Amino acid sequence: MMLTFERLVPAPLEGNTAPDSIWQTGVSFSQGKLYSVYAPSGKGKSTLMHILLGIRRDFSGVYAIHGKDSAAYTPDDWAGLRRDRLASVYQDLKLFPQISAAENIAIKASLTGFSSSRWRAMAERLGIANLLERPCRTLSMGQQQRVAIVRALSQPFQYLLMDEPVSHLDRENARLVIDLALEEAATQGAAVLLTGLNVQDTPAQFQPVQI
Amino acid sequence: MKTEQFVLKVLAEAGKKRSLWLALAGAAAGLFLLSGAMQTTATFRSVMNRQKDLLGGDFLVINKKVSLLNTLSGRPGSFDEAEQKEIGKWPGIGAVGAFSGNRFKVRASFRAGMQASMPGLSTDMFLESVPDDFIDTDKEGWGWEEGDDEIPLIIPADYLKLYNFGFAQGQGLPLVPESVLQSVSFDLAVYGNGKSAAFRGRIAGFTNRIQSVLVPQEFMDYANGQFGDETGGNPGRLILRADDPSDPALTQRFTEAGYEMAGGDRLRTSRINSLLLLMMGAVLSLALLMIVLALLGIVQFAQILVYRSARDLQVLYLLGCTPAQLAAPLKRRFTVQLGLAAGVALGLTLALHLLLNIGLQQKGFETQALPSWEAFGLLALAVPLLGILLRRAISQAVKEACSG
């Protein structure tokens, strides 16, 4: 599955895009590849993620998913894409604060048929296994970020879209998260798109995308 | 945790249940008013059309208004064949029958001592007949064949009332109940055309519809042939089979044509019917208003639940739930609650039917055992319609919540 932008300019950036940015040049993301998106703050990193996930539709130009214009996708189509093909970690995490971390993940796993032992093993690996029964609102931002990552990985996917997934993590935990994400993506033959990494912290295999 | 459980949990925390129960109570009350009004109307109409009468419930009698001309000519206005055919074509009229009168002399005699409670008396009288189709001939041994000694008669119930409450009381004579009079036979002498014959008369039943003394058509034909003169003319009165004798439109049409409906009860029933229809219309309008308000209340409650849970529903949508999946638990919950309201309305309507029946039976009316199908038909139409509207409103609200 390929994701393509053709002369796509988000409404907030209309008339305010650099000639060498993807908004001007167009871009295609291919399955199995790794992308690190760089941009100054407020230049559309989250907007890019939201457009890719079908949350924002206020843009000119075309966003094509495997050659089909995304404008033709219905809400049900988008729900199916997000459940089976596009895994995501949002900048604001989008966790349910009123229920436990385990329940947050289990809701997603029940939708995708993902086994509890697999996501519990991932939680163990990220060091949050002992926090799973606590309500999410009682966890620190770093802990919540890791819960959101385990939840994102608890599904089949062809693209893993992560918006600043390690912004609240120390270097060691950030490495654990990136390693796990890359392993899962490799297992599924998926692409990874992430934002928020410094150039020096980005693993060499990532292809830079400049906005 | 399953998505559906979570959706229900989120929604349960989003709204105060008291306002929902109020709206549901309003829906139940509105639905009950709707079916209850229908049931009440059906019960009263059935009672009015089911009076005990040897003449079935669907007949009425008409005559032309007596005018000064009739008085001078000595003959009341009669219906010729063309008029009879014309009336037969009116909407709501099934069949037209003519009254036949006696063209011979009749004398009835009660001999003193025939029955302990009856005084001896003798009187000239008249007889009429209508085609047997118009009389429930299975009842009370109606009918006559040549050679029969006994002649069954139907007399107006008012005659007995006149005797009991006028004559008997004034004269200090004993009252005669219907059952006693029906067990009494009396002598009926028929003569004319130079011939005479003696029969026994028996009261087969009473009617409130026809101010006449009816004998079987067979007897009338026989006796007119044997003892009558040859001067039979057009009938002065007609008996009609009507789909709904108390239909106000029919009454109106008779009045406009210058006909009178014999017996006040049909006219009275017709007026009561009009009044009942008017009241039912008012109650049904009120019921519809209540239902609409209740539906608005329930829909608004559902929308508030969805909007208050919008953030969680949107996240679930972003995790891969379809809007239909998210709306399903809410739709199910509201469908069950609407079903409960409909159940309450159904129960109340059944209770109303039973109470009406008990009350009317205590007052001596014959009632219908089964509740009215119109009442339940109306519920069967209204409830799914409400369900569809409610489910649509929920789908719409969830879609809007998902799209942010």
C-alpha cells in the first residue's frame, strides 16, 4: 500500500509553504520503509499525521491511498483502515483517563483480535507491566506515552504513524520504544513514520522528510 | 474490556437518568392516550351497536315526514319502486326492505285468568311485517308456516313501558316483566273478505327500533291473501341494512332527503357517535402532541449523552470502531426502553379495556370480550415509527461526534 500527496496543501498552510517542502514537491510513502519527519514547530507535522490518518480533510490537492483518492473513503472505510492498516500514536495520546492502562489497550485488542499475551509482553518490555491496572490518569506522561505505544502496536498494520512518541521519555526508554516499534514494523513488513526526533537521535536507517 | 461495554460505561456516566425516565414516562403516557382513546371509542361504539334486539344491530327504519298534504289526503307519503332503488344505491346502505301492512281486521284478546297477573282485555290491532332477511330468525322461534296455530310477534319495548309505568301504576295493576309477557299467549282473531280464523299470538321479542307490531312475512302474505282486500299500495316505511346505522353522514343525508329515521335511538346514537368522534379526535391530537414532545425529550437526551461522550466516541472511532458499531449499544438501550414504555401503554390499555367492560357489564350492557384491534394496531404502528426516528437521531448524533 502506498500513500501519496499530490500538490496537497493543508488549509492552515495555504500560501505559506517553502518551495522544497513536501507540500510543494509532493511525496509518496512506501510500505516497509522508515521515515522521520522534520519541521520547525507549527509547520505542520501533526497536520501531516492527521491528514494521513483521515482526521483532517481541510486541504487542497490529492491524498491517494494505494492510488485511490482519499476523498472517496467513507467513515466506515476510514475506521477499517485505522483498525487493520494504519496504526497510530497521537501527540495527545488519546487515552481514556478514566479506565486502567490495561483496559485502554484491551479495547483496541478486542477490536483487532490481538492476543492479550502479546500486548502484555510488549508492556513488560517497555517497563509498564506493573502499572497496567492503574487508571491512566494516575500515570505520568512518560508512562502514558508507553501505554499509547503498546496500544498502537496491538493491531495488524502496514503503516505505523507516530507523532512525537518519545517526547516525554528519557533516552533509554526512548530507545526501548523505537526498538520495539521497528521490530514490530519489520515483522509486519510495515512502514514507520515518526516525528519529533532530533537528527542526531534518529537511527541511520530512517529517511528524512523535510516539511 | 469489550468496546461495547466501554461505550455503555462512557454513556452511563454521561447523563442523569431522571430526565430520561421522565421522557419515557411521557412516551408511555402519550402511547397510552393514543391506544386508550381508540379502545374507549371502540368499546362505546360496540356497545351502542350491540343492543339486544331481535332486529340486528345494522338496521334502521325510515319514513317520509308527515305533511299537511298527507293529512288532507289521508295517506302518508309512500316510497315507490324508483325511490326504493335509489336509496339502495346510497353509500353505506346494503339492502332495502319494504314494510307490509295488514289488509284485514285483527283482534287480540287476553282472557282474564289466562295469566294471574294479566287483566282481561280485548283490542283491535294492526300488524306489519318486514322481509325475514332483516330479522334474526334463529332467535326466539321466529317464523311461521301455513297450518301453524301460533304466530310470533315483535312489539315495541315502549308498549310494555307504557303499560307498566303508565297504565298499570295508575290502575293499581301488577307490573309485567318482559319475561312474563313472553311466556303468555293470547287469542288473535283474524277476519275479513267474508272469512275468519283464530290463532294464538306469542310475544317473541321486543324492539326499540320499530314502532310497530311485526309478524313473520309468511303469515302476512298468507293472511293478506286469505282475508285481505286487493288495495295494497307502495310501502310507507322502509327497513334498511346499513354498514353503520349511527353514521352521522347517513343521518344527515336522510334529513336532507326529507326522510325521518324511525325511533329516536338511532338519531341519539348518531349524535353520541359524532360527539365521541369529536372527543376521540381531541384526545388523539393530545396524544400525538405528547408523543412528539416525549420523542423530542428522548432524542435530546440521547444527543446530550452522545455529545457529552463525544471525545471518547471519537477516540474509539480513531481506534477503528465504525460509527454504526458505536451507535449500536445506544440504539439497543433506547429500543429496550421504548419497548418498556410501549409495554406500559399496552398494559394500561388492556386494563382500561377490562375496567370498561366490567363497568358496562354491571350496567347491563353487552360488551366485546376482545380488546379493539384498532387500539393495538395504532400502537403497532406508532412504536416502530418512534423507534426508527430515535435510531436515526442516534446514528446522526454519533456520526457528528465521530467527525468531530
